[in-house]
Amino acid sequence: MVLTYPPVLEDGMRRRSFIAGLGSAAAWPVVARAQPAMPLLGFLFGIDFRRPSTQAYLAAFREGLSSTGYVEGQNLRIEFREAEGQYDRLPGLAADLVRLQPAVIVAAQLPAALAATAATATIPIVFTAADDPVKNGLVASLRSPGGNATGVNPMVVEPEGKRIGLLHELVPSEEKIGVLFNPNSADASSHLADIEAAGNSLGLELVIINVSDESGLGNAFAWIDEQQIGALLVAADPLFSGRIERLVSLAIEYKLPAVFSLRNDALAGGLMSTAPALLIRIDN
């Protein structure tokens, strides 16, 4: 059984091209009293950059660039665009980056990746996508991505069934489990179907708590408390991973056992998580 809140009324080749394009900067002729233009990288993000967890991602990204010889401000320019969790802004932000004609666009997380691939079929795109990139139309196949996009799938969405199972083991007497869910996610329909299937297989009553922006989190947790929901799955979504500090604070305030999607969520104070480790440290 599934309830819902609020009520109804309410490719390798592209990578090589990018590296070759950046590398060619080293071979540009030196002109007296003039500096050659640095290659440009566009970075598109669905959430904002001010969160500690987001800063950790950016630090790891810059460290990776540095390890290959590229340092922002020295031999590489980066133009950042962020949607601050408002996914409807992503198409415009992606179009803005395309107009700058960067050597490559890095699209962090599925909503940004979909916006970037819709905005250009020629500029190479490197993405991360927590859900299946084939299912979501980013690439033709994992073996042969085709097109102008390639990237990494850290398999964050797929273990949702495992997370529900962990909650059930943690509080076996709770037959009603809340699921904090963003209905505006690019893959909302298929993601929700997977969650519901996992709950049904365990005979649990899932209560879907729809939250599409940070302002709704406080009211959602108050409603969860009123409904005496004893455990919570925070569904994998950039909106929530970018607001982990707020979510952890609310879970502690309401004494609510909650499972999150990323190891970093647990490091930030969440009760537990299960997903591939992204090897990003958060300093507290």
C-alpha cells in the first residue's frame, strides 16, 4: 500500500577530444606581450555551491583536474552555472554555457546532464548521473555511448530497495515507512516505481512525502511526526544531497531513524547510508 503527501489536491572518443583540445593549449605559439586564451570548461550543477557537501565535490573536481596538469586560473578557465535546486532553470543555464562555446561541459548529476545534452549535440559533455544513463537517454549504451556525452554512473539510485530493507531491519516493528521524495526529479516516475516495488516486496506501507524545495522540509517533518511515521528513507536526489545538514538536523529534532543515499550523508551526521563510496571527505 502506498500513501502520498501532500494530498492530491494540493564516450571515450569525446573524452579524448576534450583532452586533446585542452592539451593543444601547450602547443600554441608564444606571442610577445600577449597571453593565449585559456581553454574554457563549463560546469553545470543542479544545486547550489555554498553547501559544505557541495564544496567537497568541487574540491575533489579541482584536485582531479590538477592531477592531470590543469589548474583553474593558470591554464584553464571554468564557468560555473548553478540552479540552486530549481531544476526548471537548468535549460536556460545550459544554453548560457553553450553560447560561451567551452571545450567541454561538465554536468553534475542527472538533471544537469539532461539539460546539457538537450542544449548541445556538438560540445563534449562529461556527466555524473545517479540513475541509469541509458534508461534516461543520456547515452545509447554503456559500452558505446555514442553522441557527444559520456560519464559516470555511481549507482546511487539503484540501491533504494536495499535502503528500505535496512530500515526494516533497524525498526522491524514499523510497518509504515516515510519516503522523502522530490517529484520534480528528472527520473521521478521510474524512481518512484522502483521504491514502491521494493516496499511492496517487504509488505511495508510506504508514505510518499513530496518535497520539491528546501522551504518544504520543515513542514514535511512536522507532518511525518503527526502521522507517527517511525522511519524515513531520504530518496537519492540532488535536492536532498545538497541539503544534508538541514535534513540531519530535522531527523535529530524529530528523533526519526533515517537512511540516506551517500556515505557523505552519514559522515555529515546522518544515521546511516548505503551506496558506492565517492571518496570525498567532508571536514567538520
